[in-house]
Amino acid sequence: MEFGICLASRPGDLGHVVEAERLGFTHCWMADSQMIWSDVYAMLALAAERTTSMKIGTGVAVAPTRPAPVTAAAHATINELAPGRVFCGIGTGNTAMRIMGHKPMPIVEFDHYLGTLRALMAGEETDIAFRGRVAPARHVMPDDGFVRFNPPIPIHVSAFGPRAMGLAAKHGDGLITSAPPHPAAIDRVRAGLNAAAADAGREIDRSGFPVATLTTTCVLRPGETLESERVRQQTGAFAIAGLHYTYEQVTQLGRPVPKYLADIWDDYVAVLEEVPQERRHLRTHLGHNCWVIPEEERFVTPALIEASCLVGTPDQLRDRIVELDDAGLDQLVILPPIDEKGAVVADIARHLM
């Protein structure tokens, strides 16, 4: 099992990347959401200069906010700074688009985008559609110190549902998801990938197609429970971000409310509905994966933590990680809240790695 760290992009937190590398974390996934955090590529350039062995990349880049040539050139520029250490995580913009009041990129468009991006990321020529015209394009000066396409930059497609999973199998070198950190969930992910690959005429070998899941972890102290204030502090931001996502899935797509949210759902919806509909998208993601805003503290329940986070004693977590590995998970990507990053990273290194 590999361990990665995910950061909500903020320049002042680069020290956590350096420390995570020192402790043995293999990957840094830098989050991209332009109306919440700092610019992801500026952050990756800084991370490239301050690390030496850790793989660095977008976790994940937002396809609809940048044309494929821009995304390709940005990653290839970071690859010039840190050759062979760069990867591209790419998704439809679930949070980044909705926080601007718009929908993520449709699957059909994402399919085309990924095909174009893959060609450009390999330094190849491909057709680019722009303002109603289609023309061939490629990076015409790839060998003059501007960009680097070799070593190749792997593409990890962000996918949750079966259609996006199909695009990961069709275009990707790996999958980044946020499946619950439970073996049954990982079994379903691997089964879905294998089925999608078969439909695409491709065979996915685990050694060549890693699966990573985004979560956060809290190592329990003796006698500590999910009700502990320290546990809430270390897991609350990630757990609440999942609640934000679920609210949009239920209200915008008609998905059912998960059973573990039954006790808090009506109260949570009532809080959000105090904001007018036309401005609610500006409220929903406040504190997103950084902290829990005061109005939402009461919604950080043990059931919500258990559903989305990896919490247990050192022995329990080690057993869970073995089970996750056996189910087909290759990397745990840990996203702690800003104020707890140092403590969480240190605990993982000490007890689990």
C-alpha cells in the first residue's frame, strides 16, 4: 500500500509536503478548485522545487475550466521541473464547477477531452476544436526546455459512477476516486473497472493500473472513541465535505439520502435553505476540506465519520489496510484538515507505514 497526501492548495502549507516526503509518503495530490483555493500549478511548481523523490500532481485538475492544451502544457512544464515525478489527476469538476453555480463537464465532453489530453500529453499532434473551427495542433518546441513529455506523465482519471469509470478504463493509466475505505467498496470499484475495460476492449492489469482513494485517517489513542474531540478535529472537515457532495447529489440528481445521514439530513438541509437558491452554491462548500464552519459542527456525527474516514487503533487500521490492499486498493490518499495535517501525517508514518 502506498500513502499519498492531498493538500487544499495553499502556499503556506508547502512545509507539510516536505515533511510528508521525509516521512515516506510517495505522492502529493494538489487540489484544484479556483474559487476556493490557490492556483494548483503555481503550487506544483513550488512543490517541485522543494521535493526530490515524491511524485507530485493534480488531485484533481478541473477539465472544464481549462482547454486540454493548457492542461497538457501545465503538466509538461512541471515535468520539466521534476522529470519523471509528475502525474495528472483529472476530473469533471464536481466541486469547482458547482461552487460557481454550474454543472460539471458532461461525460460525452469529458470523453473527448481525455482523448485530446492523452495525445497532447504524449507530445503528439491531434485535432483541437476551438470557436467552431477544428485544426491540428501539437507543442511545436518540446525539446527546448519549455516542457517535457518524457518520461511520460500518467493520467489518473477521477471517477465515481459507472460512466466515468468507463472513461478511466478507456483513457486512463489509473483511477482516483473517493470510495469509502471499506473492502467491499474497493471490490465494487475493481469489478466496475474490469467490466468497463472489457467494454472498451482493454484488459486492466492491477500492477499497471493503480487505484487510489481519497479519505482521511485518525489513529485512536487507548480508550478513545469516535465521539472524541480530537477525532472530530482530525476527521470533521473531510466528513463534512462528503455531506456537501451528498447534498448536491440528492438535490440536483435525485439520488437517495444515505441511511447514515437520516438523523441529521433534514436539519442540515434547513441550514442550507436559509440561503436563497440563486446564491446557495456560494454557501454549500464553505470550509471545504479545510475546516468545519461553526454552523456545521453538530453534523459531524460518528456515523458520518465512520462512513467516509479510516479511524481505529493502530492494530485495527493495519488490519483494515491489509484488507483494502487485498481488495485491490493501491494507494490511500490522505486529506486532513489544515490545522491537523502535521499530526495526522506523523501518526500515519509512526503507526501505519
